[in-house]
Amino acid sequence: MQRPHPSTLIPSLDQTLRVADTALRAIFTLPRASRTCPTVPELPTDLTPVEKKHAAALMRVNHVGEVCAQALYTAQALATKDEELRCHLQQAAQEETDHLAWTRQRLDELGGHTSRLNPLWYAGAFGLGLLTGKLGGDRLSLGFVVETERQVEAHLQSHLERLPAGDHASRAIVAQMKEDEARHAEEALQAGGVKLPAPLKGLMRAAGKVMTTTAHYI
């Protein structure tokens, strides 16, 4: 297999500026959602201080996941030469921006804070997405999306089981996120994503475990 020339791995100045702008917005600014936050006003949330702290920790983990999703999709859109695929990835990234805004809003409502390691999480996800796209090609890149989204979907299901029963706001957000992630995985599969080898899936699960465990507290 012919390896890409090193120069093809280096983005242009214009691309670099766009990527930097996306990173700064994802990490340091208050994102704006294009969809209404899926909470139900008729189901008020009344939590004890302990429940609030627990819910905030879980939503911080979910927020980190969305920071990483922004990085992953941005990197893969940068890596591909297929304009149709780029548009698909950018659309998925927009939906992930909704998730980013919703989880940030809920964190603020719960009196929590975002992860102090967000720049690190973003950089790691971006680097992985870019390498996968540049060195593995579009089909492997899409396969990585499929596996990532399926693992995130399972993770969100666990949060639905762990969130306080009375936290209707957080539960509504997580449920909508889970639905969106399942659709993103199916779309990436239909677009040609390949099945990843078991060792790589295991490595992804291990890395995800480190991230979610750390973000729960920091």
C-alpha cells in the first residue's frame, strides 16, 4: 500500500486557523445549540445536594465526551478528500455542538464545572481522528466513528441508569444524546465504515474508561 507523502499530513494555514477556531469555541466559549434543549418544563427537577453533586459529575463526563466528539469530527473532516463525506461529518459535528451546549447548560444549572482537562481531551481526540483519517483512509475513519458512537451509546445508557430518578432534565438530555449517537453510528456504517479489529476496540474502551473516570472528578 502506498503511504501518503508527509506533506499531505500537514494542513494549510487556512485549515489550521479554522481548526483552531473550532477548538477554542469547543473548549473555552459557551456553545449555542441549533435545537431546543429536550427538557420537559412540566417535569420539574428537585434534587438533594448529594444528588446534584452526583448528577453534575455525570454530566461533566458527558460534556467531555462532546468536547472529544467535536475534535474527532473536525479532524476527520479535515483529513478526508471526499467533499460529500466532509459535509456529512460537519453535519454530525453540528449535532454534537447541540449536545455540547445542552450538557454545559445542565452543568451550570447543577452548579457543576466543566473538566479542567478539556484542552488535553480535545487534543488527544483530534490527533487520533486526524491520524486515523490520513493514514487509514475514509473507510477506517468511518469505522472508528461507528465504534466510538456505539461505545458512547452504551456509556449514555449506563448514565440513564445512574442518574437520580428525579433528575428529569438531565435524563431527557442524555436520552436525546443517546438517540443521536445511535443514528450517527448507523449513518457512518451505511457510508462505508469498516469493522475495527477487536484489539483496537479494546484499546478504545480502555482509553474511554480512563477519560470518564478522570473527568468524573476533575
